Amino acid sequence: MPHTKDDLPDALYGAAQVRAMDARLIAAGTPGFELMQRAAYATWRALVRRWPNASELTVIAGHGNNAGDGYLVAVLARRGGWTVRVLAAGDPQRLQGDAAQACAEARGEGVDIQAWSANAQLRGIVLDALLGTGLTGEVREPYASAIAAINASHLPVVAVDIPSGLCADTGRVLGVAVRADLTVTFIGLKLGLFTGDAADVIGEVVFNDLQASPAAFDGIASLALRLTAANLPRLAARAPTAHKGRFGHVLLIGGDRGFGGAILLSAQSALRSGAGMVSLATRGEHVPAALARLPEVMVLGTSSANQLMGLLQKVSVLVVGPGLGQSSWGRSLLSAAADAALPQVWDADALNLLAAGQVKLPAGCVITPHPGEAARLLGISTAQVQADRPGAAQALSKKYTAVVVLKGAGSLIASPDGRLAVCHQGHPAMATAGLGDVLAGLLGALLAQGMGAFDAACLGVWLHANAGAQQGNSGRGLAASDLIPAIRQLLEEQAPCLK
């Protein structure tokens, strides 16, 4: 995906933090107008690099500093010999400070500035300089109509700092948002560019720190870490003397009648992701299929929780929930797991039973809800979860004292100690059943090999997303099992076996 460039910073911030950074730069002696000029130049340079043969620019400007950036880009385009026009959705007479100075410079340069109207014709490259990062409520008129016109134009679109209408903190579209082909963002990367609705509207992201020294931001903590190949937690390499007893024993529990495939996917994923031993407790009807598909897995046909007790004494990690169902069979097996003092991954119906109050989550678990499951666990709507995905992930982590993987576009990993990571890789072809089962097995295998819960979740989510991105290149029709060989390859690249 184009917005996964490796030259972006790792740290992600909220809008208030980036405003504090901006204020600190000004207080340290860099005039605000100079920062605005640097932002305009960075935008202009990125725009020309993306569309080197273009020669016409339409700037749609609002009324704040974001508009000021737009007016200065118009100046640069005019000086570059382009045909330039500014359509002012915000009254230029209301501009203040640096933005007013930028508008005056555009007028002095002879830039054509007209009031925005619904009849305005957009031409060339469209520059979105409407709203910026300060927006918190729903987009109002005339900005909503201007955004609709931008999206309907089907012209190339550049967003200054953030697509107008996208929340910088949560990645939620606030009613309507500009769909940009290129977003040029400044000073600090915004968390909202990498989760929620963002992937549909940001296009390629280019970052410019406006020549700010990192020392200027001391004491301003980031909200989250953007996971990349360079900053991933590392699974220890395997020594030549390695043996299966060193890499854990994962027991996967699930697969009620009609749902056997889910737990088999999880078991296959755990096996192929490096667990030393893998056992499976499932309905007896699924044992022949499991043995035929996975002869390396020890399979126990289970009719009651009592049959698990001896096995629970022998294993090191549990994965519970894929295909578990919510019948008395699933509830009894989950209750037995909840009483085991072992690292655990809970997914799917284990989470639904947890939300229903049927069982208590042991300490130190990893839970992997999709937005609907997260909503049930928090007692809110799915829309409320999606409106603030970072907040929902952190609330779940605090409520259940667990590491939380909130799945979806821009998956989030939250720890009870406050750490938050974002994985924005992936592919639209991953919108298919069974991928969560593969992730659960992968996480179990990483825990079994000695990783802590948060590190295992970060590495596992990244491996899963990037395997999906690789396999998704073939387009629709991706099957969950397609990811497993790709995960194995990526894992070996990250933590090779020594020879």
C-alpha cells in the first residue's frame, strides 16, 4: 500500500501534541510564518515530484493556518509558471496572523483568489487546504460541500497536513472527508493517519519535520508506535542445538460442531510459526480431519472439560476460541482454560462468552477482538468503537488487564501499562473469513517461544498483516491458509535459525 513508506517516523502523536510542538518551535525562535513557508515548500516539492508534468493548480482554502499553507503553495506554483487559482471557502478577511500574511503574499504575487461556490470549476491538481488537524466535530457548510466537490472532481488531490474531515487523533471521518492521492504532513506524524477510516482517504503520505530538532520535543511523549520492520520486537534466533522442548507446547481449544475449520487453521498456524509442540482439543467428529490435515499435531477428541485436565498440566500456552461456539460444550472448555495459570490467547467466541459474563479472563492474556467483539466487551456500539479505535483499545486493555489486539484497518495493540502500537500494513484482499484464526495461532506460537504478551502481539500482528499484503497482490480470493507459508518466511527473515 502506498502509505507504508519506510522513511516515515515511528512515533505517532495527537493533534494537541503536534500543536504543542509547533508552539515550542516558535518559542525557540523560529517564526510561525517561516514554519508556514517551510510547510508550503515541502508540499510544493512533493506535489511536483508526484505530478512532474502538471501545470495547473486549484487551491481550496479555509480560514486557519491550513489555509495559510495553501496560499503559500499557490505563491510557489505561480512563481513556477503554473496557472493558479484559490477558491476561498473561508472568508480571506477573517484570516489572522500568519495565515493573513500568507494570503496577502498570494495577492501580491497576483494569484487569482475567488470565493468558493458550488458552481466553481476545479481544474488541474487540487490542493486541500480547508480544515487541517483542529477539526473535532462533524464537518459543516460550506466545507462539507467543498469536500464533496473535491471528491466528485476525480482530479488528483493533495491534502495539506491531513485530509480535511479526517480526525487526526482517531482516524475517524467526521461526516465527510477529502479523498487525497497525496498527504503531506508536518512536524509530527498524526495517529489518525494510520487507523480507522484513514486508509481510504490519505493516499501516499509524505512527512516533513520542518527542520525541527528532535531536542525541541523533549518531554512530549508520543501516543503510539508505528510498527515497521526496523522496530519490531525480535524473536530470539535458534541455536544449532535447539530442540522442541525449548519452544513451548501450545494447546488450542475450539471447533464445536460445524466450526472445525477455524481451530484447524489456528493449529496449522501455530505449528508453522515455530511452536515446539502443538496439541488440539476439539469435538471428536473433527479428529479424523485434523489427523489427515495436520499429522504433526496431537489431537484430543473432547466431549467435556474433564478430559482437558491432564493435558493442561503439560502445555505452556493456550489458544482458546476459534470455532468454540457458545453452547455448554464451549462454555465448559473455556471455564477450564480460565482456571489454568498459563499465558493465553482468547479469540472469537471466547470473547463473546467473556462479554456475556460467562467467565473471567485470567491475568496476562492476549485478546484479539474485531470491532463488533470489542463493542460487546465494552458495552457500547460498534460505531462507537470505530469512532475512537485507540481509545477503545486502551479501554479494553485497562478493563481486562490484558494485551489487546483491536483488529481492522490500522490494527492497534494496547498494553495495560499504556503502550500503544499501530500496524497499518495489510491488503483489501484480507477481507475474508479465517484470518483471525490464523492470527490467534501465530500469537500462541510466539508466546510459546518465550516472547512477552505485548511483544508477541506486535510481532504477530505485523507478520500477519505483511503476509496478507504479500499474498493479497494476487487480488480477490485470498484464503486464510494462504498467509501461513508467507508468515513462516517473514518470521525466518526476522529471526533466522542459526546453522
